[in-house]
Amino acid sequence: MQQVIIENPILNSPFQEPTRHFRFSDEGITNDIVEARRVSSYFIPIAKPKKKGKAAQLAFDTEWTKDRIEENEFINRIRGRISVWRKGNYEGITKTTRRLLEYWTNPERERKLFFCQIEALETAIYLTEVAGKYGDSWIENSIRQFNADANPELLRIAFKMATGSGKTVVMAMLIAWHVLNKQANPQDARFSDAFLIVTPGITIRDRLRVLLPNDPQNYYRQRDILQVAWMEELGKAKIIITNFHAFKPRELVKVGKLTKDILSKGQNNSLAETPDQMVRRVCRELGNKRNIIVINDEAHHCYRRRADGEDIKLVGDERKEAEKREEEARVWISGLEAVKKKIGVKATYDLSATPFFLRGSGYPEATLFPWVVSDFSLIDAIECGIVKVPRVPVSDDSMASELPTYRNIWALIREHLPKKGRGTKDYSGGGTNLPKELEGALYSLYGNYEKYYRKWEQNAEARAKGQTPPVFIVVCNNTNVSKLVYDWISGWDKKLPNDSTVVVPGNLPIFRNSDDGGNWLSTPNTILIDSAQLESGEAMSKEFKKMAALAIDEFKREYSIRFPGRDAEKLTDEDLLREVMNTVGKQGKLGENVKCVVSVSMLTEGWDANTVTHIMGVRAFGTQLLCEQVVGRGLRRMSYVPNSDDKFDPEYAEVYGVPFSFIPCSGSAADPKPGPMPTRVRALEERIACEITFPRLTGYRYDLPRERLTANFNEDSRMSLSTRDIPTRTENAPIVGETSIHTLDDLKKHREQEVAFLLARLTLDKYFRDDDGNDKPWLFPQLVSIARQWLKTCVTLKDNTFPQLLLLIEFAHDAADRIYKAIIASQDGPKYLKPILRPYDYTGSTKYVDFDTTRPVYSTDSNKCHISHVVADTESWEQKMAQALEEMDEVVCYVKNHNLNFTIPYTLDGEDRNYIPDFIVRVRDGREDLLNLIVEVTGEKKKDKAAKVATARTLWIPAVNNHSSFGRWAFLEIADPWDAKNSIRSFVNRG
């Protein structure tokens, strides 16, 4: 088959619903672009041919072609319902859910969420809050039936999301959605504030600590899932993160093996925990919570074997692997069933890139979990640019077979690798006995890696910003092969006749663990990840621990902070090696300098290094599922900066030995270019003297001298209703045929009294509240009377309009504002403008700033600014302004208002908005206390600029100064940042 070359596989923005995809033909993917979203489908494995011989030996059944794809009708039906609901403005949801969706989908977000993340939450929300109201009970009925067949004790809902598409972010969104709704309405049984998150291993368990609201790196703030104001509510949640191994009953009494065997033959084994005791241990931190939410990460590991399923005859390592998987899956699902029985489970959310039944499960291998309700596949992620694109061999100059040699190398080398343990006659020691095909593949892939590495090495800016080197991974089939490959790559100790040893250098220079003098390096370039060695306690040599003492000490300090009360000195070699593996590609950590990882079997799914650029498979891959799992370790992007088309530029992962059939991109691609590196902008502890605090307001109100309300209407009180603003009569016409007339006449059915009541209520709610936020209902009759007077004297009805148009909320808000201003104008005596503070986090501070940006930055003066950098939103005036402030003796400190969460609320056209001024500057103006000066640099004159500035000067400044608890504040608008010093000094001197 002729390979299709697709130069740029990215068709869609990651932030919008996909609208284009590549068409599959009978022979595989084509470069024909279909102007529609790809339907959800899954790959169907087919039986291997019975033909013997070389051709059959080299064949593999992971090609994903048209005749082996089946549409997921259930998922696509749900997707269609979600799409209609989305376009209908999310009808039927709670107020809290609407606030969250508006925040997550706000196009002005600094850190936009991927569409696939939003869609996963939309699906969960629709099924929980909406489906039952709109006649979609078939969805829940189907899910219950699917679970009854496979998980009769549980109700599971699965979300299929490609590796690298942000499953952890989705978990954080699910938690936030549940908790905030539960806190808003504790009686709503649809929601919970207690969560049990279950993972397949320690690596993922530790990585998911970002789901704990009190974790310094929590995703709710780091990924902007929630505003700061919502974090206090989130903090009330109970969240347990554990690996499924915790479900295994522990021994209550330590006895010998013989005694254990005798007692275990009885009906009751009193030596081990009962299911109830296990649940109490695992869920102790949930307290008395009931009906919790379970979130299964990498949920394809959780299933119950189908009793009447097909019995696949497996032998050797495959049989052992299948038995181990089945036992682990049984422990996991039995644990969840025990949790449900003991404390109740409201819902179980499964997240996985590959929610398929595994080999030996009793189901056909790679059968999709039928309870999957949302699908964003790997091909979708590639076409949206969310992940790296795997590039595989498509041709070579060998011509020895129909397939390129390095496409499925295992078939060529499997008979030439050791099958027995080290020290036997099958193993001669060291890394010398690699089959030629494997050795050639390693050299070939390494040659390409070196190009990536040299590009990184020459990019001083990227390295200065903390980008670690690209990473090469090798996935082997067993411990013996992995050690053989490891020695060949990194070097090994050769024993001499006199019992001394000499270091034999590795064959790939960048990956060698020795120097030119034959000494082992203090920090290895290549590491071996081997589960058997980790469990044996011989994972890391004393010599390495000694040479890496500083890095180990740093980890121990971090460990002590993360787990108060635990003794870091009791960490085992396994703990330390696990930390090395988990910090590959992370600056300042144990694994930051690792360039090559050799792994036995699969690298753990929680391994989230985004610097992997090259993958070598040295094992069998029987299905597309296995291919996707191993390639998934190299799919995480390095750069998430969109281009001018709001799309990502493609990044690639070079893959050998994994018969993966997706998009064989052009082999003639340009040399790899590292994407723009972000700059970390944060508050620096050593600059705490420059901290700036500020009040956070939601609005303004007046303390009136009396509560006898009157109104002085003037020209500003007048309002005209015109069909220029809104049509009241519309004609609809087809090309031919009868027309129809649409009007707003139904509004006329409402009495004008309803209009007066609405305006009075809006005025009361917005402006007449006490210091605790309570309204004053006794003022309502007076406001109704004033509203009636305003309707009679101040409203002009132009052609085809009528008073009931004021029931339209935008008009109503405009009217309420005019009424309130007339009331204020009529009041004799002093009127004190007061701020309406946020109910919780009413004081903001520079100390909370911590984010990454790829925009231009200016490094700030350590004596003038708490924040490390000033971010440039436009071109260069921000840097010039910062420079001018740093040169002024009058300026004590300043901050650029970027991700500071300092806003000034204002109203425009009846809509509540937030104005973000440019700088806060603390200056000396001759008085005892410092002046807090809000500085706005005037740029392009926009429609709402006057409203922003007027609100800052006439409402925000006097309201905050009248409050008297936040110091003195003033507002200054500067037209020319190149004359900022004179402008500020002139303003300060005027007093």
C-alpha cells in the first residue's frame, strides 16, 4: 500500500470543537479533508492469517484501516444531544454550574481550556442535571444496562481522552463542579463533596496530589479551574487519593506461612481484614461522609473478568502478564464494590485514554467499555494539535520485506535475545550481544535524536528558562533484555582476569554514564527502570546515592513538606529511583539530566514527561491498544503556545519498533525547532517588603443620611425606547411562498405595574443593602412609587415601541441605574459612598502571583517590585513604564496588574463588567502614609474606556477611601508612558 504523506496534520484549534478531519479509505488514512467533525469509532482487531512463512511472520494486525473501524453509535448520539444543548445556552442547569461553564469557556482566559476537556464536563453535567428533563432517559437506561452486564454492583460512566489531552484537569473540573454545587445546595442529592480517587500505581497517586485544594501546585489555581473567591468553598471537600493496592485486605496478625495456609483453608480467614475493615482503613479521612464520588484514573485496569467469556489460550510471559492483570483488576473492582456496600457510591467516573478490555479479561481484546459516554481519541488529539504526532518508518533502502525494517523490529530479533536469567550460557555479559537489527535501529534513532539534542544545546534561551534535554525511551519485554540494552547504551563494568573491573563505555555518546577517563558520572544520563529490581531493594547503588547527595537531600526536604510526620531518612532506594523516574524533564529535580530511559515492559501511565522525542519498542505489540499505550508515553507536548491561527504548530515523536499506523508524516520535515519557552512570573519571597495589598470589590453603594426616598429627575434620567435598539416587528420570507410576521406583541400582555415592580426590585437589589449585604425590603414601596413616577415622566416611546420593552433585562438595568442616580441627586446632607466588598477574599495581594507566560517580559528591580517580571500585553510601553517607575525616588514599590486579580467593577449598557487597570504604584507624596496610585496608560480609545475611567475616579476611589481600612488611593491616567515621571510628579504635587 502506498503511504500517504500529510505535511501538517493539525486541522483544528484545540480550543474549539473540531470541524475538519482526514478521511479514511479502505487502505488507511488519506490526505482528503472532510469538513465535519470526525465521528467516534473504534478499531476492531481481526484474526492473524494462518499462512506460515516469512510474510506472515512479519505481518502485524495493528493497521487501522477503514474496514476495521466501527462507529460508536451510543457515544455519537450523546455527542449530538450535547451539541444541541450547548447551542441552546445550556438550559436546565444550576446557577453554580452556569457560573463554572461561563468561567471555563470565557474566550478572554489567559489559560484556555481544551475543547475536549470542556466537552467531557459538558457530558457529565448533561447526564446529571439535564438529560432526565429533556426526554433523554434512554442514556441513563443504557448506561445502567451496560453496567448490569459487566459491573452489576456499580454504576460507571467513562470518558475516553487521549494521552496528553488533560485528564487530570478534567478530574479537577469534576471535583469543582460537584463541590461548589453541594456547598450551594447541600440538599441536592445529585452532588457530593467527598471523593475517592483510585489510581493504578504509586506514580499516578503521587502526581494527582494536584487535585488536593491545599497542595501548593493544585490545578484549581495553577490551571485556573476556579477563581480565588471559590477556593474557600472547595476547601470544604474531602478528597482521598489512593492506588488500588490499598483495597487488598491486610493481615491483622503476622504468622508463618504454614499456619496461614492451614487457617486460610477454613471458611473465614481471621488473619486478614474483612471488606468492612478495609473500607474503614482506606476511607478513614472521609469521616462520616456517605454516597461519595469515585474517580478511576487509567480505568481500563478496573474490570471483572467475564465468566462466560472467550478463553484465549496464552502461554509463557503472556499468560503470566494476563493472570497478573486479572488479579489486579479483581482487587480494584472488588474494593470499589466494598466501598459502595459500606458507605455508598453516588457515581463512578472512569477516565482513560484506552478504556478497552484487556487480553485475558473474557471479552474480545480491545473491546471498548460500553459505558463510555465521551470520546476524544488520539487521532482527534493529533488533528487538534494537542499531542505530539508519532512518526513511524514508512520506507527504507533495505527492500528485504514488504515492511520497513524498523517498523516492527520484534519479529526480526525476538529469537536472538536472552530468555533466561543473567549468568547463564544464554548471556555472555555486558551490552555486546544485540541483534544487528536492534543495534542498527538504536544507532539510527539515536542519530536523529542527536539533531534534537544539538538544537536544544544551542538554544541558550531555552536552557536558561529551565528546558531540560530531549528524552529517548526504550521499552523492552523483560528484565533481561532491558538490562542488555541498558548496558549497551550507557556502559558496563567488565570483569578482568585479576578480578578487577574496568568501565566499558556505552555506544551512544550522549547517553553514556561514564566520562572519557573511564569513571562513572556523578549524575547518570541513562537510567534503567525495572520493577523487579525496585522490589528487590537493589534499585540504586550506594555510589550513585553518594554522588547525587545534594539532589537526594532536596527531594527529602520536599518529601517532608508533602508528608508531614513521615521520616524522609527512611526512604528506600526504590523511593529514590521512583523519584528519579518521575522527575525526568523537571528542572532542579533528581531526574532533570536524564536523557535516556530503558524500561522493562510498559513505563507507568502516570509518567508525564513532556520532553520525550524518541521511542524504541523492543517487545511484541499484538494490538493497537498496546501501541497506543507505549506511544502515549511520548505524546505530551512541550509547547502550548498557539500560532496566529489559534492552532498549535506540530510537534513530533519519532517511533521505531512500534507497529503504529496513524499518520506517517513527511520524513523530509525541517530540523526540529523548540517551541517558545514560557517565563515563570511570580512573587519572590526575598522581596516581601515590596508586597502590595488592595481591596477587592463587587460594587458600590451610598450610606444615605435618611431613608425617606425621593428622586430628582433630570435630562440624564430620560430614556428613549426605539426600534433602532430592538425590532418589534419582523418579516420572515422564503424564496417563494407565504411570508410570516413576527412581533413582540406578547410583551404587551404584561401590565405596566409589573414593569414598575421589576425596576424597583432591581434598584433595591443593586444599591440598597447594609454592610453585611442584606437588602432593605421596607424601602421597596417607596422605590415602586419612584419607578412609577419615572415611567410616567422620563420614558419616551418612539414608533412601534411600548413600556413593556423595559421587561427586557438590559433595558431594565439601564432604567434602574437612572432611577438610583436620581434618588442620590435628591438627597440633602452628606452622602458617603461605600465599597461592596467580596464576601471572603476581600483583600488581594501580590504574594499570590505565580504563573507562566510566553509573552515578552521585563525583569523588575528587586528593590521596587515584589513580582519577578512585568508582562507586556502589547508592544513596549509596559517595559518603558516599569523602567520609569523604578527610576523614581518617589516610588516605593509597584506592580503590573497581570494575573493579580485586581479589578474595578463597572456597568456598561446594563451589563456588569470588570476593568483591569495597568499598574498599582505606592508613592511618597509628603504625607505620613504612602499613597496607592492606580495608573492607567491610555491606549486606543474604545467604547467602554470612558465608563471604566469614570467609575475608577468617581466610584472606586472615593468608596475605598471612605472605607478607611485600605489606606489612601488615587487614580491617574497617563497618555504618554515616555513622560510618566513628569505626569506622576505633577499629579502628586497637586495633592
